[in-house]
Amino acid sequence: MRRARAGSRSKRKGFALPRSRDASRLERVIANLLTNALKYSADDAPVTVRLTRRTGSIELDVIDRGIGIAPESLNRLFERYFRTAAGKAHASGLGLGLYIARLIAEAHGGESRSRAR
């Protein structure tokens, strides 16, 4: 991954989760990540989903080439009600999807992270 930079148009959001957990809740994590990536990407822009098996866990990466996010906002993406100014101008929402995904991941012993490429 390249370092985060202003105006970056490729974002990675991901989770590392233990393997055996509540399937319906983990399904919600995946749905929230994909919904977010699709919402902030152009109709013809690719969204890549990568699942990697690690010892004792599974890592899920959702990579989009959406509207971009400033480096100073990256560490806030999973906060409750957080939305960037560009995000507010581009699409409606409450800023809860990634927050809920983070809570579920943490409840399952996982973690959330985001970085720009």
C-alpha cells in the first residue's frame, strides 16, 4: 500500500476477524463495507473484495476507487456519525454503516482499519 495522501481516490477498508463467529452479524459487516464502497464510487468503478485466511482469523479487504478521502479523515471513518464534506455532498447517509461494522468486528475480537493508496 502506498501512503495516504490528500485527494487519494483509492481506499481500503478491512477487518481481521476470528473464524468461528456469528454468521449473521459478520454478514452485516460485509454488507456495510460493500454498500459504503459502492455508494461512494462511480457506477463503472471497480470495487475489489479480497478474503485472506490467516492463522486463526480471516482478513476481509474492500478496495474502492471512490470519491477519495483526505488523510486526516482516514482514522475517523469508523466513528459514529462521521461523514466527510465530500461524502455529504455525494450521497445521503447517517454515518452509521462503518461504525456498526466496526462494533461488530470488535465484538468478535476483530479490528477495523482504513487507508488510502
